[in-house]
Amino acid sequence: MKSDERQNAVTVVIGGASGIGAATVADLRAHGHEVVVADLAPPADGIAVDVADEPSVAALFEAVVEQHGGFTGVVNCAGVSTLSAIVDHDAAEFRRVVDVCLTGAFLVLKHGGARVTDGGAIVSLSSLNARQPGTGMAAYCSAKAGLVMLTQVAALELAPRGVRVNAVSPGLVVTPLTAPAMDIPGVRDGYLDNTPLGRSGEPGEIAALLRFLLSEDAAWITGENIDVNGGAHLQRYPDLHGLVMKAFS
């Protein structure tokens, strides 16, 4: 029988201490999942993890198996961003963003994919920037676009075990990661003017879609990247770098 809830579901939420990750933790728990929260700074009952460090990621999933006997799902919400024109971009800063957003996602898929229960599901948080370029966002856009292709490859490779792998690409959702930019004149309006539904998203709206992709109701969905952005992918991305330069010039 299909249901929003999975029998004996144990789900690992990486980046679950704040923002969309925290909303996802609350949503899954409300629908019967046993949730393991993993983050750089997790709550007292969580597990510390640095997704850019392979031994840390491997140790996370080993600990979950040891403590819970296994797990049926993984949600990877870990992410960082930066802002710089390409010609001025510090290479180490570029690598930092790619290490977390792309290499980190690879490590989660590698170690989580090896240990997740057959028939389970893994969902990564991508971004509108996987398909829509933004000035000053070379590192983030490149990493998120790479994550979408990584998701498709993982879906092919894990399908023989019945493991589904998908991604979700939100538009503007105000979280601790995005909130500072909203105080810069013109940034919020730039996003909303290019969002046909005329508003930003709520963390809980993204969490509900993540839960659906973990559920048996999504049993025939894999290798997808689902846009959830109020239609923003139909228009254009705001000139974020230009607005920031103007505000601080």
C-alpha cells in the first residue's frame, strides 16, 4: 500500500540543523520517519559531518547503520555559496564551494548509496542555478549543474537495487543562507519580479516535496531534477553581482 509514510523509515538528513534541512527534519518526523540529523554543527542528538571530507562522510553512514541497523533514505541539503566575477575569483574559494556542493554530494552518494537499504531513496538539494546562470555565481552554478548530472548517473547505477536517486531545485527560499542577500537593495525585488507566482518559497514547501520523493508514492521516479521555484525558471535570474557591487560601491 502506498503512503506518505514508510514502514520503519530511518532517514538521514544532511544539513538538517537549519533552513530547508531543519524544515525537512520536522516534516519527516511529523510523518513517522525516524530522522538522523547530520550537520557541521548538529543538535545534541545528531551526528557531526563535513561533506567535503570523505572519512567524515563514511563515518556518518557507518554510525547510522551501527545505531539504527540501517537506513531507508538520505536527504542531502548541505550547501555553501560565494559571489565573485570569474576574472576576480579566488581559486581556493571556487574549490570550497565545489567541494561542498558537488564533491560533497558525490561522497554522500558514494557512501550513502553503498549502505542504503535496497529499495530506498536518496534526494539531493540542487538549485534554480543548476539551469539558470547568475552573474558572480560561477562556482555555485557550476556545482549545482554538475549535481544534476551526478544525480542521473547515480540513478542509473543504483537502479538494479531499486534505489531511487533524485534532486530538487528550489528558487528563492529565505533561509539563513540566503537571508543576508535579501537586505541588499534591489535583490529581493529582482527575484520576485522574475518569479511568475510573485513570491518566495517556504522551507516547508520544499520539505514536502523531498518527503514525497522518499515515499512509496514516488516509487517510479528516479533520475529527475524537479524545479520548485514559482515559475522562476521561465524568466531570468537577477543581476545579483551587479546589485551587490552597486550597494557597496
